[in-house]
Amino acid sequence: MSATVFLAVLAAAAMHASWNAMIKVRLDRFASISLMSFAMGLVVLPLVPFVAFPKGETWLWIALSMVFHTGYKFFLTKAYETGDLAQSYPLARGTAPLLTTIGGAVLLGELPGGVAVLGILLLCAGTFLMSFRGGGINGLSRRAVGFALLTSVFVASYTLTDGSGARSAASATSYAVWLFLLDAVWSIIFCVWLRGARVIRVMLPEWKSGLAAGLLGAVAYWIAMWAMTKAPIASVAALRETSILFAMLLSVAALGETMTRWRIAAALLIVGGVIALRLG
């Protein structure tokens, strides 16, 4: 992985942590992420005349991605409803790079080098430690664990799909613009179907934070898809999970949360993984 790609993905991870922090708690999580998805479509709309129209198999990748992103949003929300958010989310995200690595090797014949694989394992270990808070898996209900692991399957699925889709398109930008635009429309339709038309009235007062989160989310994921055209998908997917580290730093700096021993240990594992990915 080149230095440019490496630094770009780290920047995307910081943006990912930032938009997660910006999501308003007045909305339920599914409504929040649906609003952000709609905003991602809005911010890329002006780019439509300047990017290539997708052709052939690229449309299949876009359609598959929309299915997987929908599953991700739905089951992540279920994990939030049945377990603690601060544990469910890292568990879901921490498992995904491992699944992505296996999927990339089996489906794409793409296996990172030994040092990069070590980096992926270190990053996953650090994320798991961050999730369990030093208290083990017993802190989570079985249902929450099940939903979190299902979420990780969808994360790995849309990561492999979008990496392949971006490679098949005229450019990663073209793929991202059309994916964000179509997913924006579908996200609102699906959200209204699940929550009822009243959810629109609830979303409207939050349009400013939703738009800001959508802008950060769009740029962050565009960077990730661009990076997956330049480096192994599994390595990029793992490096994106440093968003957990950035989220921890934000919570300590902005919210005054305590930097405990388990957080320091988790951070060291994640930093070790980052170094190994760079060297790999």
C-alpha cells in the first residue's frame, strides 16, 4: 500500500468517526443512518453530469451493494436495540475485516502479504478489546451478538462488492456517485416503509446535521472505494477500522471520558496493526 493510499484511508477513517459523532440522538439509529444516506445522494447530485454513466456489470455491483447496505443498516439497528451501542458497533466492525480477508482470498484470489495479514489481525484484536471493555463477551446478550455478527457479514459483503464495483467502473468516482444517488432514494423509501410517513417529519428538523454527516460520509467512503482500486480490499477494509481509535480519541478529548488501561491496550493493538499494514 503506497503512502498516499495509506494516508488517504486514515483520513477517511477520521471522517467516519466524525460523522458517527454528529448523528443526532433524537432520531432512532435507523432513521439517522437513512437520513445520512439520503444526504450522501444530495451532495453528489451536482457531480452526475461530470461522471461516466455505468455500464454492464457495474450495475450489478451497484444493485448488490444496495442490498448489502440495507442489510447492514437493518441489522446494526437491531444490534443497537438489543445491546449496548458502544459494544455492538465495534464487535460488528471488528469482525468484518476478517470476513473481508477470507472473502477476498476465496472470491477474488486476493490475499494480502504476511505482514499485512498480521496488521489485519492486530486491528481486529484491538477493536474487539475496545468492544468488550475488558469485561468479556458476557456483557452482551446473545441476540445482540447475533445481530452484530450478522451486521459484520453485510459489512464484509458490501466492502467486497464495492471494491469490485469500483474496479469495474470507468472510475471510482463514477461508481460512488451513482451508488450514493440510487441508495439515497432507496434508503428513504425503505425507511418510510419500516417507520411510516411520520418519520419524514421527525427527520426534517435534523437536516443540517444530516447534510453535514452525509458530506463527510460520502467523502470518506469515496476515498475507501478509490483506495480499493489501488490496494488489496482486505487491507483497506482493515485500515478503515481505525475509525474506532479516532472515535475513542474524540470521546476522550471532547467528552472528557477516561483513558482506561483497556482503552490504552486496545489503542496500542490498533496502532500496531496500522504500522504492520503500512509495512505490508
